[in-house]
Amino acid sequence: MASAGSRRRVLIIVQNLPVPFDRRVWLESTTLQGAGYDVSVICPKMKGFNRSREMLDDVDIYRYAMPFDPTGRWGFVAENLLAWFRTALLTVRVAIFGRGFDVIHACNPPETHWTIGAWWKLFGKRFIFDHHDLSPELYAVKFGGGGGAVPWLLRFLERATFATADVAIATNDSHKQIAVDRGGMAPDDVFVVRSGPDVRRFTEYPPDPAWKRGKEHLIAFLGEMGNQDGVDLMITAVERLVALGRDDFHCVFIGGGTYRDRLIEMANERGLGNRCTFTGVVSDDDLCRILSSADVGIDPVPQNAWSDKSTMNKIMEYMFFGLPVVAFDLAEARVSAQEAARYATPNSVDDLARRISELLDDPAERRRMSEFGRARLRNELAWEYSAPHLLAAYDRVFA
């Protein structure tokens, strides 16, 4: 195995996205590397990041291929089994031929990597669980229902992961409470590391009227478009705005996802094609130019057991650009945005449309919310305020 030096060595495992596309994992990787750690990452090939081995910002990246795009419940299971096998083999490669590692830092979903962590703990390694998503709740939202073999297995894997972890990292206080209550972890072993954006990534530009397509206002959505993300509710809200007699806005949907093509069809079927632009995945520069031109940012994810306890990164990214936010009244949405958002009655599309309409008609309130959001993001929520908590978690695990 690679010999241990004076530097602490970390192996980060992430399965659902590659680095550097996964912004949270990339910020964690570069923060640790900058703090004097040797960092390796294992992740899948996707989103245009298809090199099997790559060194970026002195982070050593190993990627594996997935030969199919899973659909349905059993595709979900098959994907996880194959990814686990390829990840396990790559941990051996990193240990013998790479930088080696003292800590495995495993990100979910899924919670299958505890078995790899448990194996390496037999050789004196440590295991950190980075709890990104509530897998049992997310599965219920995506596939319906909370019973059956797969939900039972997900709850078992979650408990086993917490039991194996020396330290857990939570994205918010709701996740920390789950680590304590459901995972049985000591509160002092759970560190909240919020997914605040790196403000160095963003640049504000003068508004570009071209994005408004000749309208007075631009309404923006940013993010993945899966069946759990509520973008269909936003399209219905746009339909309601038109029914209220509004003809002064255009909508832009930034991002990709498995549900995107169906959403485009939905907009066209409802006669909203000329009011909605779907950009697909865009460059950072284009993203900044679009959000600099927008008037309101929308997070339409509906309330459920998963979303109510999840931090939606798009809210904080809207706040960087001073966009007033409209979202359903979810617990963690309120924690992130506070007075930078208007909160609609959970899952009421009519109220979502009403809140948007109220903001479009109230420029003074939009300015007040904009100033509050900018200040909160820059002074409290940016990644620079999360990084010390990440480093504290590592000090804990090495202690």
C-alpha cells in the first residue's frame, strides 16, 4: 500500500454525480486539499466528465463507467450493486497504487458504502458518512409508497451506515437530528456542513433584456428536473398566472434531468411554449448572466417527508444574485431564505401563483428581499462559513 506520510490522506466516494460537477463534493475536496490533506475521489463517469483518471486542483480523481441508465425500482437496485462493485475495486487501487488513505469519506445516496468502510476499518482506517439525502424518504417520493422490501432495505442501510461511521456530516440541523434520533449517533460526532455556494464561482452582470423575450419580468428556475422536484407545479403556476390576465413575464428553466423532455411537452400542450425557455445545462458564465437578468427565483418542490428536511441549493444561489424567492412553506427553505422568500401554502399551486404575482407587482418589496438575501448569503451562508465545520469534523475523526 502507499506509504503514510505526515499529511492526512482522504478518499471521498460519491456515486450519484461526478466531480467537479457535484459542487458540494468538489468544494469539500478542494477545501481539504487546500488545508493540507491528500485527497482522492472515486465517482462515476457522466455529465461530460468521462476520463477514467484525472488530476484537477491537485485532487486525484478516479471515475468508473456505468453501462446503462437505470429506470424503475429494479434498475435502481442494479445500478447500486454495479456501482458498489466498481467503487470497491477502485478503493484497492487507490490504496495500493495511489495516494492511499487514512479516512474514507462516503457521500450518499446510496448508503451501501458502509460495507466498504467497515472492511477498511479492519485495517485501521476511519469512516465519515456525509449525509446528503434522506434515501428512504426520497425513494418513497420518487417511486411511491413507504412499504415493501426496498424501503425496508434502505432504512436498514441507513442505520448500518450511521453505526459504522466514526463521524457524520449533515447538510442541515434536520439531518443532524436524524443522525442522532434514527442513527443513534452522539451529537458531538455529527457536524453540520451546509452546502453554501462558493461566491468566487459567480459573477453578477448587468441585466440582459434578451432573456425576457420582450416582457417586463423574468421568472427563473434553476436545478435538476426529476419527478420529485415540482417543476410540473411551476408550469401549472405559470398557467394560473396567464389565467389571472398576466402577459408581462417570461420564464426560464435552467438545468437538465430525466423529467425535462416531459416538462417541455407539458408546457407546449398547455400553450405555454412561447412563455417558457428551457436552456438545458449551461456554463457558469451563462448561468450568471441569466440569473443576473431575472426578477424572481422559484423553488417549486412540494412538501413531503423528504423535501421538508432538505436544503435546496438553488435558494442560496438565487440569493447571491439578489433574487427574491418564492417557495412552498418548508422547514429548511425557511432556514435558508428567511426574509428573502415568500412562502406559499404547501402544495397549493394557486397560492404559489398568487405569491409570484404579488412580488411582480411590488418592486419595493422585491428590493427589500433582494438586499436581505444578498447580505445573508454573503455574511452567513457562503461556503467560507461551512468550511471550518468540515475541517472540525476531520479534526474530530483524527482525534
